[in-house]
Amino acid sequence: MSYANADNLATVKRPEMFEQFWNLAESWVEEPNARRRGGSGVTRATLGQDVLYVKKQVNHLHYSVPYPMGRPTALREAEAIAAARALGINVPEIIYCNSRRVNGEHHTVLVTRALDGYLSLDDFAAQTQYQDELDHYQLIRAVASTLATLHRNRWQHGALYTKHIFVRKQGRGYKVALIDLEKMRRRLTFQQASLHDIDQFSRHQACWDRVHWQQFLDEYQKALLNAG
């Protein structure tokens, strides 16, 4: 699988895209770590006016029945990004994704464009002064609607922490985006997807007090059960 959308990245030569991204100067935002019998890390790069995140992996594989010998998790994540985008959910734009065998190892890169103007829900909550309770409610409603869309279509994020929910103020409302979709997978029922993610979200979030959390649950339930 290969994705490419680099027409505006003049410094990238199409025949050498893999090497160009693999060999970019490294400014790690997620230090390489050993997982899944391999390694994975994320570096931030600037090419022209574009801020990119480059995920580099060596033998970082996901094992399943269709792929008993393993498959690079970045390829799986690229498919998840495409699936979420098809649902109308804001996700990072894929610039390039490909995997190669190098000396018997899987070398994989996934390049995405930075989400312009977005902050993680953690950072947004720490930095933002809401105009009033209605303003805060609009954010809660936007997050609830986005997660309900994902779950209603039986997709489970799998790592639903506040650092993976990004928000941006837009007019009188908010836009919400999801990142780090490496563990996203389809479940048999929307209830399975919902229960896993919302439980995970509730246990790790510290942005909302009990009143605001209940507002989120109320809005989420309404959106989840409203296919329209």
C-alpha cells in the first residue's frame, strides 16, 4: 500500500519519497521505543510551509489471522485514517505511507500533515477561558458528536485519551479531530466499540468535572442513538 499527495512539497522527489522521508533530520516528538518486537517513533519536520509528522518503524508489526506473519502497524493506521475520513471525521491528512523490506526488516514510514490550529483536549482545557457555559457546552457537544459518529459505525479508536482528541475553535462552535489511530478496529456491534472507548476516556480524562462529564454522556447518548 502506498499513499502519496506531495504535489506542494517541492523538496520531495517522487521517485525517492521513501528515502527522503526516512532520512529526514530527526526532531523526535515521540522517541523511538521497542514495542511489538520492533521499534516505532515520530519525528516532526518542516518542508516549505508544511509541518509534517513522520512515523518511522522497524519491524513494528500487528499480528492477526489475515496476517499471521505480521503487518506494519503504520499501514493499518493509514487504512484507519482513510476509514475515519470517509465517515466525515477530521483526521490528519496522509502525505505518504509505504513499507519496504530492508535486509530482512520491515521499514515503514507514515507521513501526515500537522492539524493546523488544533490543540489536544488536554492543552485546550489548560489554555482556554470559555466565554460562558454555553461556549463550554458547545465543545462538549462537538466531542460527543464526533465519538458517536465513530462508534455508531462500529469503529473503536482503541487509545481514546484526551491527548488523542484535538479541538479547534471555529466561529461560535468547535471542530474536533482524532489522531493516533494505530489501534482503531471494527467491532461486531456499536455497543462494543462504545463501551471500550468511553470507559477508557472516562478513566483517563481530567478536563471535565462531574457536571461536564454528565453533559458529555447525555449528548453522546443522544448522538449515538440518532443515526440521522
